[in-house]
Amino acid sequence: MTQGHRGGASLTVVAETGLEAQKQLRVQSLWCRLGLGCRGAFEKGERAEEKRSFRARARELQLAALKKHHENEISHHAKETECLKRETERHKRNEHNVVTQLEPLVFTSPQSQ
């Protein structure tokens, strides 16, 4: 089944025999020469190339967005890691201070008081 387009009206022809197919090709060829809706391989190829190009560009944009998202995630996790390291160091200092303050209390015997 092939489709042609002539002046806004859609034209669909089904070629059942070889003779009908030849008539159909002659009509389409005439339409192409007159500029009345040629749907040749070149036009179809252009449309296919345009679609491929569009899909490729869409994939590039998606990949760029995904890459940016991952970079943001990595940056966020690096900052979180640094914050947790600082917090761990602060807790270690506090633990050391608490231990040094409690040592005199723990190691004094009740007899010496």
C-alpha cells in the first residue's frame, strides 16, 4: 500500500496486480514532476535522518543531564563525608577531655580521701 498527497487530499492506493502497480508508479511520477506531493525515497530518507538526528540529540541531552546529576550527587556526598569527619574528630576531642577530667575521680581511692 502506498500513500500520496495531492493538494491537501490524502490518496491511498492498493496495488493488487502488476498493471495497477505500474499505473500507480506513473501517477506518482507525474505528481512528482508537477510538484504535487512527491513522496520519494529522498524525502523519506530526509525525514528518517531528521528523526535519527532528533533522537541522537535527545540522548545527548539526557546523558548530559544525568552526568550533571551524578556530579552533583558526588559533590554532595564528598561534602557530607567531610562534615562527618569533622564531627568524628570533635567527638574524639570531647572524649579525650572527658577522660582526662574523670581520671582523677576514678583513680583516687576512698581511703585517701
